[in-house]
Amino acid sequence: MIDLAPERIAALTGAEVAREGSRARPERATIDSRAIDAGDLFFGLPGARVDGGAFAAAALEGGAWGVVVRPEHAGELPGDGWVMASAEPLRSLQRLARAWRHQLGCPVVGITGSTAKTSVKDIVRALLPLRVHASPENFNTEIGLPLTILEAPPDAEVLVLEMAMRGMGQIAELCEIAEPDIAAITNVGPVHLELLGTLEAIAEAKAEVLRGLGPTGVAVVPADAEALEPHLHDRLQTLAFGPGGEVWADGVERREGGLCARISTPAGGAAFEFPFSESHNLTNALCAVAIGVALGAEVAEMARRAPGIEFSRLRGELVKLAGGIVIVNDCYNANPISMRAALEHLAGDAGGAAPEARRVAVLGEMKELGPDAAGYHRDAGSLARSLGIEPLIGVGALAREYAPDAWAPDAEAAVPLVEDALEPGDTVLVKGSRSVGLERLTDALIASRGAA
């Protein structure tokens, strides 16, 4: 529930009340009139092709508590909900989110980085002994982030928010809304080069989250991210994770279904048992532990909760098919950093694969890599070959640069190629940029082969 009086909501959003409604408080904010639940506050956002305000009537008929729309859509509307007119509904949404963040009064964690934002968020949510409200899926934009904040219940003890970056100024805009107390950068790599051009520019854009911190804020950063050094200074309180940092792991042991490590921090150390075996997820866990330390969580309590970590769908989830085939379903996104980590994990013990088992890779193209995109794909293909991964199946135009054994233009066309290539006992990595839609291939394999 957004526990603010209706008149207060109107004032905070900068909207004019065109019609009054119930004295109750709205349950949440939404921009999708098709997903309206009773008590929702609908924001009709103008889009490139359609103005969401045109669906105000449908929202009110669906039980919306009220609507915030541009003045031209605030005329005669059905129902008895609140109608508020705003020249900028998106700005109104963001202003209300910032006000609700202040009303909650709990710490806010902002997580950005070239990769692993969602994984770190998932680990933080599991480790913290607090009532955590976190971004669902990819609610990490100038629209998704304020919606996430406005879904936070009044008793939330910490907000954990992903912050996406597609250009200069975007993270700064998100920080104006969220005002993070802790800013975490998972890593800096060649992602969105098509938009920003250089790694230095990417680091500068990510570093906007550091400038969004208040005077008592804490920056959680990778110890080995040289590109961030120009953006760190003595006045900024930092907590570095990874080798050479204040939060690091040693004594790492891989066991069936996971790994164990002793994690040391400025607040003490403890032995952690993790339900994953990937090295890159251990790095993600160090970032999450550092966030916990910055929030004052006890290290021993975080260690106790570590076995309960669960990752969001399509991020390294294991799918077992008939015939002993295991799919490593990691198709939410891909870039050179995450592709290398996934291939190295596949070559190791991904999915508990036996050393003699075949490793198969279905690799979709990686988007937004700029003029060197073909080279990044060739490098990934060469790495796969050097690790003994074969066959290799490419999906999408740039995936030809992997020098695959078989190639398909899209996920649907790849299904029969993968079906023909699979053998009992295979471990199969499925990974590519989100727009390739490789989850459709995975779903087709589950449907045809049957889950074990």
C-alpha cells in the first residue's frame, strides 16, 4: 500500500485533481491497464506510438483507485476513482516514488554494472536478515525503478534496486529518484559500446551511481576495476570486494551442488556454503556480502542464510532432460564478460557434468558491442574451441563469427539443429543477448525431450 493521502499524492505528483474518489489509499502504481487490480493507481505514460492515457477508462473500469494522465485524457471518465491531470505523467510517477522512498525511511541499495546486477540483487535478498524489497526481473529503468519503489510495503527495512545504463545521465536520473545510501558497481566491461564508444565512457556512466551518494553513503566496488579509479576519491567511503579488497574469499572448495569458502570482511569472517559452483557467482556473492557489511548485517548470519540463495529465471538455471541431458539455461543476456564466464564454467563442472561428458554450446549473438562486435564474437568462439566445447551452434547474424559447427538465423530455426546435435549425457549451455529469445529454444527442447 502507498500509505499517502489522496491530496498528498496529487501535491507530490504535481497533478491537478480533476475528480475525487475514495478516501482509501492506493495499493500500488502501474502503467499497464491490462494488469489492473482493484485499488491500483494507474499512470498513463505517453509512448512513441500510443499515449497510455487513452487507457484511463479501461483502468478505472478494471477497479483502479485512480489515474494520473495528461489533461486531454482527464475529461469524462467512467467509474468513481480519482482522476489527476499531469502534463508529465512519467515525471509525476518519479516524483511520487521519491516521496515514498522518503516516507519509508529505510536504507536504499543501488546496484549497477556491466553484468550480474540481477544475480547480486538475488544474493543480497537471500543473505540479508531484513525485510527486503527488491526489483522484480528487469525493473531497472526510469519507469521500472519508480514502480519498484512504489510497490515497497510500509514495513520494508531495505530497498535493493537495480539500475540499468544505456547512456550518459541515465543512472544519475535513477539516483535522483532513489537517492541510494549504498551504491554497488558489480563490474565494468565492454557492454553498450555501440552507445558509449569506449570503456572509459562506460566507467564514467556507471560512476554516476557514486556521485548519487549522500555524504554518509558507501560505495561497494570491485577491487580490480582500474577503469573506476578516476572516479574514486578520499571523501568517498568505499568497500572493495575481490582479491586485494576488504571483502575476499579463500579456502574455496567445490562440492557436489555448490562450493564453500571462507569470506573475510572488516566486520569479521565466516565460512559460507553456497548452492552454486560458478566462480563468477562467488565474485557476485562477495559483492553482496560487502553490501550486507555496509548495511551492518552480521557476517555469521549472512553465512547461515547462504544455502538459501535462489537466482532469477534464465540466469544459469539447470534444466534436466530425459537421457541425462542438462541444459544450463543462461539466456537472459550476454556480453563478452558473461560469455567468457559461462564458457569457462561449462568447461568445468557445470550442472555436475562428468569430466568425460560432452560440452555443447548454443550461443546467440551479443548485441550493442559497437564496431568491434565481430571480433568479440570471434574471441568467444575461439575460447570455446580452446576449452574443448563442441559442437558449437550459433544463433543470429553476428553468431556466424563464432565459427560455429551449425548456424541458424533465429531461435526457432535453431531448434532442429540442436535436436540433431544432442546426445545422451550432454551438458548444454544456452546463452545469448535477450533480444535473441533463446528461452524459446529451451522451452521447445523441454517440450520435445521431456524434463527428467
